[in-house]
Amino acid sequence: MSYQIYSHTLPSATLGTQRILKAHHFGEQGARPKVYLQAGLHADEWPGFLVLNSLIKLLKDADEKGLIQGEIIIVPVANPIGLAQNFHGYIPGRFAFSDGGGNFNRNWPQLGEKVKKRLKGEVSADGQENVSLVRSIMAQELAALPENTELQGMKKTLLALSMDADEVLDLHCSGEASMHAYVAQEFEEHFKPLLALLGAKVGLSELETGAASFDETNVSVWRTLKSDYAHLIPWGCRSLTVELRGENDISDEYATQDAQALFAYLVLRNVIAGDAPVIDDSAVVYYPLDAMDLVKAPSAGIVCYRKNIGGTVEAGEVIGEVVDLMDDDVDASRYPLVARADGVFFARVQRRLVVRGESIAKIAGREHLAFREIGNLFED
């Protein structure tokens, strides 16, 4: 058996406290392909916890049978800092309260230019040799990252576990949503089988969002190097963010189903020995992220939706209304939510009391929307 659990202690933020990250390792260290999976980086998004718990059970059985061919690392609880934000039973978990605040899945350390500078003059005609060299330099740059705070320590640890992986799968969820994923344009075809196995019909195709999110950071070095070295340096990592439906879509049935899909994908990628699954990915459609309409609340109040998640919409169609409870005229207190794109209504906030101007629904469209700013495609 190769199964091991390692505990990584984060820097102590306050007197008498200590938090840890637990990483479940399968396969021999250094074996390829290596796949890294984590859940709960946004600590208010919990479906991935149970999914990875179920996947670990499947992997333990596969390990006992000697079927693990590559290396797998799973961090089922990626953000103990956010989980500690418990206020009278409510866990906000999305934004840090320290280190200047900010979204836990934004502004991760970018190492591309540092690696590029150190790599200069060392690139050979051997692609795999170059990949190994880049990974070695990345490891040195990661080791030099500061860990003066608890949050810095958490980010450094998660990147040290993931950045040399061939594939990185970051599990999230939305408020209320159908299964979907955010995928780099370069990896659309590569991850199409995974989306099909998970039953996702919507993929949001992205290039540069400007967010420096966890999944983007894991490929950012390779993307930076590709601009200069093209075919001389193959992609050393491919990553994506999977949105496991909505916040309350948590059950043993969903967890088992999704874990089995992830397991089948690991077989497909030869990380686990077995017969490759037969996949029909014809239902998977990619939509440009800059064509995604973020429907904003035209008023504060209670939102009432007319369209269901997964339904198709047309530009100009009213998908719901916000009722302004402070209007004097109750007969004129409803303000329409108007779609600005033809596409699929795939996600919305779970909360029904909304704030004026906030993004409360998402529509995946096909055509670029002029008001969507390239480089700033995530507004939260």
C-alpha cells in the first residue's frame, strides 16, 4: 500500500491556536501522471468535502489492489482559516479577515517571470527535460515564498503540493447552479471528457481573467513560458475549477456519483489502472467567459425568478423580478431582471434578499459582451 496522510501545520496566527492542512497521498512520490485535487478553498462551498471523502474511499480500495500507477494528492479541506469564520452558525468563508482581506481564491503568488528569468539560456531541444527543469526551478521559488502569516503559509503549502502536478482539479460550487466548470481555453478539449463524466453541460472558457486564482496560478508559469518557448516547453500542468452544482446540493448520492466520475477520469488519464470509460461528450458546450452575463439586481429587495436553472434564455427576456419592499406603490414595486445574452441560465445566488447592483444570476452566452472587461472577468 502507498496510501499516506501528511499533516501540514500553518503558522500560528494568534496565541494558543494552530491550524493544519491534511493531504492524502496515493502512489509513489514522483510517479506520473500526478493529479492534485482540493475542496473548500472558498470555505462556504461544501459539496466538494463529501465528494473527496467518497473519492478517498475509492482510492484506498484501488491502492489495496495495487492499481495506482501515478501519484494522487487530495486535500479535502483546503481552507481551515475560512472555516473558522463561524458567526452564530453562519460561515461566510469567502474572504479573508487578515492579510488585507480579499477573496481566498484571488491574487495568488505569480512565479512566471521569476522562473522565466532563471530559465534563460537553459532551455534545450528536449521538451520533457525542460519540463523537469521548470519544475525544479518552481520548487525553489515556492520554497522562497514568505510564510510570515497564517494565510501566506496556507497558500504556500497548497501551491507546494500542487504546482508540479500534471493536472489540478479545484472543487467549488455556486449558490444555486447546474454542474459547470471554468476551463482555460488551451485545455477545452483535454477536460471535455471530465465535464462529460460529471454531467456538466456548461463550460466557461477563459484565457486571462485577471483574478490570479488558484487554478490559474498552477498554469501561470507554463503560460508565461509558452509566450517565448512555444513547443520547446510542453504544458507541465493543466488545471480547472469545477463548480459542483449549488451550496445545498450535498448528499451521499451526489457525492458517490461525482466521486465515481472523478475516479473514472483518473482511469482515463492512466493514473489508475483499469478499462478506460466510454465517454459521450457531445452535450458539453463551452461558452466564452467574456460572453457570460452577470445579471445585476436593479433594486434592493426580494428576488423572484421566472426561469429555472439550466433553462435557455434570449437577450431581452425577463428571467425574474426584484420586489422593492420600500416602494410606496406596491403595484409598481417589481423591477425586472433582464437577460443581456442568448444562452443558458446556469447559476444564481441562493439568498433571496438582494442588494442593489450586486450580481445575482449568470447566463452563459456565445457572443462577447461589450460591458465585460477582459482581464477583470471575475468581479468578486
